[in-house]
Amino acid sequence: MRGAGHWTFHYGMLALFTAFALFPLFWAFKVSVTPNDLLYSEGVRLWPSRVSFAHYGTVLRHSDFPLFFRNSVVVSTGTAVLSTLFAAAGGYAVSRFSFRGKLPIIGLLLVTQMFPLVMIVAPIFRLLAPLGLTNSLTGLIIVYTAFNVPFAVFLMGSFFDGIPKELEEAAMMDGASRFQALLQIILPLTLPGIAATLGFVFTAAWSELLFALMLNSSTAASTFPVGLLAFVSKFSVDFGQMMAAGIMALIPVCIFFFLIQRHLVQGLTAGAVKG
Amino acid sequence: MAAIGISGIEKNYGPIPVLRGIDLDIADGEFVVLVGPSGCGKSTLLRLIAGLEAIDRGELRIAGRRVNELAPKDRDLAMVFQSYALYPHMTVADNMSYALRLRRTPKDKVAAALAAASAKLGLERLTERKPRALSGGQRQRVAMGRAIVRHPQAFLFDEPLSNLDARLREQMRFEIRKLHRDLGATSVYVTHDQIEAMTMADRIVAMNEGVIQQVGTPAELYDTPANLFVAGFIGSPAMNVLQGEVVAGEGGTTVRIGGAVLASVSPGTRPGPVTLGVRPERIALTAPGDGATATVELVEPTGLATIVHLDLGGQPVKTFTTERLSLKAGEPVGLRLEAGGLSLFAPETGERLVAAKA
């Protein structure tokens, strides 16, 4: 038995960390429900004396935010699905096969993760412009997928590594082709990995600003991080509306993780081998 | 059911040879055990038969047909893995019927085959469970069930009992033998446990360093090991290996250790240094002065038997007897070899000398 002081200390530290991590979120929410006339007049307060959801109404009805939001959903979902498909195929190959040039290819995948993105914005723009892929959601999906696949391949590869080879060998002895074994035996067991990869790529694409800003100049193809910048004008920043938009932008990510969290829980392979 | 023919099979992992020219014919319905220390190539040979590894050179035939290039799924073999490799997301019933469902077997036939197999293995009440809700022994049975539910050309076993405790292993050994008797299926069974090999095999294939050392019935390997490797690997307690000398004298050709005559051998035996192999239970202890004289080092009672460690002219010798002995360390005893209990090996090669006869 450990003393009560020990646990108090542990929980105290955890509480402190949680408060520290969640405070900005709380502050954004607080600002989003503070009426404009109170924002600067009440000083620094944890909660405004009067609460109003007017900012949310304005953002939804009188801004392009719904459009940005829809664009972000399309781009993030498209990127997540495409990246995960490529990563699953690549990760399986890396995990299960030995082939010529395997090590250099893995090295190359790693190298792509080493450059600051700012460095390659211009060349990417130069590549996409003649193809008509700037100012287009498709262009963004392609770029995001290209940048997310390498890491996702490592992620999926490690999940495949965690599944015993004997399982697909057993399936092949049972009369399955390698592809059938992959679909019917391995893939169901990789669901946690697929969920994690989807979640990782989705959030990365959802919050990406640099490329979304540089490759698009039209409102029609802007995603919500770019849209948030629209609340910053030459003479003022509309903090209330900006925070309201930000809070709303969190909703799909939360829903997404709520849907996949069941699969994120590991342990599906328990009982496959040994006793 | 089918015979399996293996001729001149070689396999390398990179520059390292794992199998160096394996020739073996397994008869239809035979239970063959591949046995050897880890790294001897027995599992690799099994995986080559299964089709899970490619054959570098040589030919593999199942039921007379060359199958070198055939994918595992087309070889119609069933395999029981050491880790069982049960599909964790499927119930016991789904695990066992997966092969049949892949072949689009009609539902009623699947159900019948499933019922028959689970009855045979005592799994009837577990069919709706997932593997993680089973004990080690039950998982082992499901792995067996997955193999017998369809009627494959042959069964391959890759150390299937290694993960079970001793008691369960003994029981499963018996059950696998019984299954084999009932189904009459050609079986290739890999193990590093020589007791499993002795108790289960119709024929044992002893392997070391990618080469077959000896093929024969358990009794043949036990009584007439082809070389010192087999002599040392098969049998527990292990065969005594002693350095001696063959001397042709007036009283006939004899084997001696340090001047003491141990046994007479057939006159054709080449005189000179020789390596002797003697099973511990083939040595009888006598009164001092009767036969060769040795000193007692240690007495180990096991309940069933007594193992006596002796010193014979500086060489350690073990004897095994079911008699209750009252010997003490340091005591001198006489020892005699029972007729037919002596194997002679060439000291340079370790190969059996054919002429040996006690």
C-alpha cells in the first residue's frame, strides 16, 4: 500500500496537466459566448456576466464558414481514406515481404519527413498550377495524401508486424490465397491500426494551414483554417466569431474520434497464439 | 490421403544452407516424425512440404504429382502450428469451418463436418466461443479440429504440443495417435522432443545440420543408432559413449577399456581405437571382480528406477536399473554388458561400424 500523500500527488499532477492542456480550449469557448460589448469591458474574467450564442448564429448565417467547413470535411475525409488505403498496402508489403530495394525505399520514405514544408511550397505550386490543381480541393487532397502516406506506412507496417505471420499461413493452408487471407484474416485484426491511421491523417489534414493558404486563392476552395484567417481584417480581429468558428471546427474531429475509439482499443489479437 | 515423396531437396537462407539434399519417402497413411535439435532444418522441411517456403533444388511429390510450384492453398494439406494460429476474431465453429467455407461447401455439409469434428475432439460445447476464451489445451484441440474437419491429403504438425504443460502433452500425444489410427491420414510431425518422437512415430527421421542422420522405426533408432548424433539424441538417460580399443587376441576379438575386457565382438572387427555406445539399461551391476571394475560416483533414485553414475577407468558411465540398490559413493562394483547392448562407432567419423556385435 502506498500512502495517501503519494496518490494525492499523482492525481494533483494529472489534474494540473489536464487543466493546463484544456485551458486554451475553455478560453476559446468562453470568448465565443461572450457578447461583443462585454469582451473588452469586463477585464479578465473566467466567465462573462452575460452569455450569448450570437457569434455562432452570425458565423453560420452571415459568413462563408459553412462552405469552408464543407471543404474541410471533403479534403480531410478524402485524404484520410486515400492515405490509409495506400498506407495499408505499403505497410503490408514492408511488413511481410522482402524485396529488392526495400531498405532504400524505407529510407526514402523517412527522408521525405525531414524537410520543412515551407521549402517545397513553391515547387509544389509550380507543379500543380499547369495541371489546374491549384484552387481545387482535389489538388489539396493529392498534396496532403503525398505528405501523409510515408508516416502512415510506418504506422500501418508496425500494426501488421504485430499480427503473427502464422495467422495468414494458417489461412493459406486452409485454402485461402494471400489476398483472401489479407482481406478475411489480417484486415479485421488491423482495424485498430486502420482507425489510428485514419484518425491521425484526418486531424493532420483538418488543421493544415500552409498548403491550404498557398495553393488556394479563391474562397470556393478554401478550408476552414484559411477561413479562420478571414476573421482577421486590416483594422480589427473579430475574436468572438473566430472562436465560435474554431469551436465548431472541433465538432467533426470529436465525432470522428468518437466513432473510431472503439477500434483504437487494442487487444483484438489476444488469444490468437500461445496460451 | 496420399504418399509424399521428397528427392534431393535443398534450401538456403541467403548463403546459409538449411537443408542439404533431403531424400525421404513417406508412405500413404504413415505417421512420420521429424526430430532433431533446434536449427536442424526439420521445421524448414515441413514448411517446404506445406508450400510456405520455396524449394531451391530437388522435387516434392504429393500423391505422385510434382507440387514444387503449387501454392499452399492448392496442395490440400492441413497444418497444426506450434502457436495454434487460431483466427482471434472468429468463433471456434468459424475457425474450424473456414477451410470448408473457402471451398464453398454447402451449408448442411459444413454443419455435418463441424459436428463430427467437434464431437471427435470434445469441443461441442465450445463452438460459439472465441479463441481468447479458451484454455491452452482447448485451443490446441481447435487447431486440431481445423485440420481434421476437411479430409486433406496429409497432416503437418509443427511442434503442436510445445506450449502445453507436461500432463496435457502426454494426453494430447495419446489423442493425436488415436486420431491417426481412426483417420489413417498421412502425417508429418515435427518435434525436438525425442520422447514424442519415440512414442508417436511409425518411423522417425532424425535430422542434424540440414542432413538426415537416420530413418527408421523408433526401435531401430534406439537399438542401432547410425551414428553418435542419433545415439546421443534418442533415449533418456542418454546412451553412454566411451572411448575403448578393439583388440584381436587368442580368446577372440574383444573390446577393452583401460585394459579391462568389456565384451567380445565379432572377429571381423577392425582392431584399434573405437568409440563404444552402451544404453544405461544394458549394463548390469555385479559384485566387484566380476567383469570390469568401476567406482560408484552418485546414486540417483527416481522412484521407478535408480540411475547409478559410475567411473570406469576415468570415463563416466550411467546405468539404469529398476532394482532397489544399496550402493554408496566410492564403492567399487563390477559391471557387465548385456548381449546385444553394444554399439561400435568409428572414432574419426562417429559413424556406426557395421560389424559390431557383442
